[in-house]
Amino acid sequence: MTTVAIIVPLVWLAWLAVVDWVPLFPLNDLHSGNAKGRLLAAAINYPFPLLIAGGVAVHRTWSLVAATALCVLVVAGHVRSWWLPYFGPATPEQRELYLRGYSRTWKVLPTAGHGVVIDVQHMVVGVLSLLMLAATIVVTLTA
């Protein structure tokens, strides 16, 4: 399970890197050319999976607890960014970001009546985030 808990964050990172930088419309929508915004998002998001994988690889109690805490932050950030605005009111900033970068991407959830709708690329991020959290918790509890 330790190997899985190291690999899943790296897969998460690879997925983010692909959808952030490789045009795959309608999976992603890089037409806006907002490289500065994507660089900022990368600077914020990309260290998390590296730290999580590293914490699991070190395999000490403190590093596993830290990796688990980072996984919780990743899942919480995903829920805050996508699921809360879908089921509740979105902030003006969330709606503007959605309209600019994600309104034309693939979705499987109903869009009517929602200011922000999670798209397929971010559903994959969510699934990988949950897998990352679950694997890290299992390794932490069995260490």
C-alpha cells in the first residue's frame, strides 16, 4: 500500500500538469491564454503531491501525519473550489473564473441553475484526491 500511496499523488500531479498545459478541448479550455494564472495555480498546487509522496516515502510517524494533513487540505480545497459553489452560492470570483476558463469544458452534472459546475477534468482531480487521502490514511494507520 505504501507504493500506491506514493504513486497516486504523482499521478494526481501528472494529471494536473497535463490538463493545465496541454490543450485537450473540450476536456480543458486553454484558449484564454492565461499562462500567468496557470503558473500561479501550479506554484500553489504542484508542491502538495510532491510533499505527500515524499512524506509517505520517508515513512516516519511525523511524515505520515504531515502527508495525511496535506491530503486533507487538498480534499478540502477541492470541495471548497468546486462542490460548495455547485451546491450553494458561488462567489463572484468563482463565477468569473468558471466563466473564463471552465464554462465550455465537458460536464456530466446538470448545469441549469448553477453558477459553477464541476467539469470532468476536476472530477478526475477529486477522485484522485480521495484516493490519495485514503491510501495515505491506510499507510499512516498501519505504520
